Amino acid sequence: MRISQKFEELKDKNEKALIAYVCAGDPDPDTTPSIVNALVEAGADIIELGLPFSDPVADGPTIQAATCRAIEAGMNTESYFEMIKGLEVNVPLICMTYYNLIYRQGSENFVKKCADAGISGLIIPDLPLHEADELIEICKEEGIDNIFLVAPNTSDQRLDAISSKSSGFIYIVSKLGVTGEGKNISSNVAGLLDKINSDLPKAVGFGISNRKHVEEMVAAGADAVIVGSAFVNIIASKDNVISRLKEITKDLKEGCR
Amino acid sequence: MNHYYGDYGGQYVPEILMPPLQELEEAYEQYKADPEFTSQLNDYLENYAGRSTPLYYAKNMSAKYGIKIYLKREDLVHGGAHKLNNTLGQALLAKFMGKKRLIAETGAGQHGTATAMVGAKLGFETMVYMGSKDVKRQLPNVYRMKLMGTEVVSVDTGSKTMKDAINEALRDWVTNVGDTHYLIGSVVGPHPFPKIVRDFQSVIGREVKEQVMKVEGRYPDSIVACAGGGSNAMGIFYPFLDDEVNLFAVEAGGEKLREDDKIAYHSASLATGKEGILHGARTKVLQNRDGQILESTSVAAGLDYAGVGPELARLSETGRVKPCYITDMEALEAFHELSRLEGIIPALESAHAIAYVRKMADHGILGDTVVINLSGRGDKDLQTIMDMEE
């Protein structure tokens, strides 16, 4: 499913989107489909599946550890696409990974594989806009969205450029730092949301881990929230994983209504 | 400013790092020719670092191998390695930029030590990230950093060496962009770091030019330097790029270039790496078929890195610099030989350059006059050597 279609559906229902991140292959490649099913059943609107990279510089300890577990368990680029092809969920799927894994395959090859597997969008935290010209062209041809990130310190000039080149949605990084659960979300996010001049949905991520955070972001004008580490921590605990994932997903989704 | 060297270089970093990289580039362009900045830097290089360093004619080694061998004595720079040339420049730049805090990664501990020195001297809060494997094998340097008031953070992720220390330093920088300067220690990372580090290290090559002219009346036939990230190599090579001088970058061949799907038992990224993206730059990278970065290996912690500076990757590609490698065993033999022949104990990193000259002296490719960059002294490696010989 296209990302834009999902946002239109939600708009009709007057809901915001819950985007759920998990690392593919964590704790092992066979378990990921049941985790994705649980998240979707419980209300996640879009699934962001990490393709694990050995050196994830934008990620904090929680997702770093998930990445290690997944690689150790045998997840690789080929098995990633195979696993995604086997998923039976009717929500947009986004591939989140680091640029070297794409570069190694060849951008065109990688993007085609994404399209074949049913992936609708790409998030690459170490590929800033000015290095992405080639990839944007290829993605356009294959109908895959390029989701770029903006941060609290991004200049107005870059904000405009990123808004105009993004597709799917704009990923707003809520804080200076790496991914991971946080206590509070900066009050500056509202200002950043206001400043972005775009028709695209705005999704806030990094540090969003509970319903209070979700409600604050929705009140501040976010069209979507991205939650990752909170799910990954549950997966890492190995304790009652599926039912706890469903429980937190329902609660977070309530915050989007 | 052009961000690329041929196809290598660029800025592959999280969006949060774009403002500080731009700020750094602007500040560097502003201050590099500023009279106040350059006069302070030159004063520190002379009176704190102890420059210029001698170009020493290694008579006994020359006699043994039948060619004239000169050693550029960067081991005599304060701290015991060439690293201070760069940390003085960057720390002073950070001071002019109004930064309060320095962070750095370190492999052998030499760059960490050189950062600790300038941190103490110029009044920065200083934090150095170091792989836990390196912390174990370079304990004296860890203690030196602590003595100078630097906090050393042991990094326990991934291969537990410099690659992971850089990851952690980048994560710190992303979190503390406002008041912190990331004092990167080699000609690696996103633009403008490869250029800035090269420029600050080029003092080595500029001195060699003058010194060798004085004693030989001409440039050497060859210059040989070890290369991990490549800062001592770029520093001595750069001023000679347009001259008729052969340039050899000696990488760590470890256990003869053996590798599997996770580990390279060497660190020869120029010789065997494939094009990829690591730590913000497109360069030659040790990686597997999927693009996962391999853990690198070397007896010399300062060469133990899965990537290499983008400019050095470009110069190797064009053939201007010849990449080559030396195994751990060959480096150890050279370490012992230089100690006995000349009374100079080289760093295990620099021993790779020495070893290459020993190996190739009678092959003719070096010519008859060679300058080796003796990038550091070997005191830090004594524990490693003692452990190996037990």
C-alpha cells in the first residue's frame, strides 16, 4: 500500500498515524513476521522495518543491540527481502537502513528489490539530501517514497529543500541525539512542525515511547508519530513479547485518535 | 568547496551534523589564513610540539640495505607521534569557534593522548572514546590521558576498536553539537575533516622538502609511510604530489590478508577494500558481500581500521600513491631491527613502513634515496611486544 493512501484513509477517519519500527531479524528472522502481524493487528498504521547494518551511527544502545542480535541471527539483505515478500499485512512498509547496504547492492538494484518486495518507502539516516540525487531519481521511477529527516538545528534553507524533495512524509527528529526512549519530548518540536512548509504529512520520531508523548505530538500538530525503541525493548525482554507489543500498540494508537 | 576527491569523499551523515560541518568548514576557511590564528599555531608547533623534527640519516640501516634511508622523526613530537600536529590545529580552531568541549576517538591511544594534551593546554573539557580491545593493549596511553584530565570512555560495541570508537564519538557529537568539537584524528570522516587534517599534517612534508634539499640537493626517489586512516601518509605525501617522487602507503597486512564474512585478519583497505560508505565518507572499505563492515585486525592498533581516508583512496586509484602491505610478523621484525641498528624504538605502526623498505630495498622500485615517515615511537607498544614474546 502507498503511504499517501494510508494518510488519506486516516484523514477521513480523523486519526493520526502510528508508525512502528522494529529491526528485521530481531530476535531471529522467523519471528519477525509474527511481530509485524501483532503490531498491525493492534493498530499500527505503517511498519518501518530496519535492515540491520553493522555500524548504525544514528541509533542509540537499544536499536544497536537489536541490530547486533539480528545480524548474529543471520539476517542479511537477501533474507530481508524474502521475509518481506512473505508478509501478509495490508499496511505500507518502509525500509529503514544505512546507505552502505544500498550502495553495495547498487542503488538501482536495491530499489527494484524494494519495489518487488512491496516496500513503499525508504528512510536512510546517513544519506542527507545533497548526496541523494541519484537515489531520488531511481525511487521516482520505481514509485518508492524517499523520506528525509529534518532536525531541530536544520537551517530554514535546508528545511525548504528537504520539504520539496521528500515524498511519503517528512521525518522530524524530535531532539539532538540518537534514537532511544526519552523522558520528555522537547517543547521546540511544535515550533519545528509550524516552520515546515509542505503538504506532506509530518511524522515525529526519536524518543517517543509512551501515550503521553504521542498525545503531546498530536496536539503540537504532528500527522504521525514514529515509535521504535519502546517496541524493541519489549522484544529484547523475551517476556510475553506478542501480548505486550499488542498492549502498548493499542495504547499508543489510542493517543493518535 | 568541492566535497569529493574523484568519486571519494562526501558527507554521508545524519542531518543533525550538517550545521556543525558547515560551521566548521566556514570557520576553517576564515581562520586558516588569519594572522592571529597562524601565528599562535606556529608558536605552539615550535615551542609546545617541538617542531621542526629532524630528518635523520639512518646510517646503519642504510649500510645494511645499500640505499640511503632517512627517517622523518615524528616520534620526537611532544607526545611521541605526529598526532599533535593535527590536534593543535583543530583545538585552536575550536577555540576560535568558541567551543567548550572536545571529543575524539582513538585507536593506539596516540591521537587520544594528543587530544588530551591540547585539551589540558587550551582549557577544554575533553572526552576520548576508545575501543575496549584497544584500552587493554594500550594501557599506558589510557593512563596518560587520564593524568591530563581527560575522561576515557571504553567502547564495548562491535569490534571494540577504532571503528566503534568513531561510531560512539559521532553519536556524542549528534547529541552535543552546540558546544562540542569532534576532533577527528585522521584524514577520514565527512568533508571537511579529510582536508583539514591533511592540511594540519602537511607540515611534515613541507619540512621534509626543505631538509632533504639541504642535505641531498634534490628530492628523494621515494617516500614511505604507514597508513591506517592515512594521516601521517597524507601529511608527508601531500606537499610532494606534484613532484617526481614515488609515494608508498604501507597498510597492515595482518595475517596475510586472510578474511571471512565477519572479520578481516588485516586492515589493508586500499589494497583489498571495496568502494563503500563508512563514517561519513565514500571510500575503500573492508566489507562483506552485503556491505556489512568487517572487523579489522592488526598488531598495530593505530592501523586497525576498516576504512581509509578518501583522498588517499583517490590517489591510490589514480596510481599516484602505491598501496602495499606488510604482515604483523614482518612489522615485528622491523621493530626489533630498527631498535638494534639505530637505537630508535619505532611505533608498531611506523614499523610497517620500515619493514616495507627492508623488504623492497634491493628490488629497485624505491630508488636509492628513501624517506620513511617514522610517525611515532614504540614505548606504547612495549606491553604488546612483551606479551607476544612470553
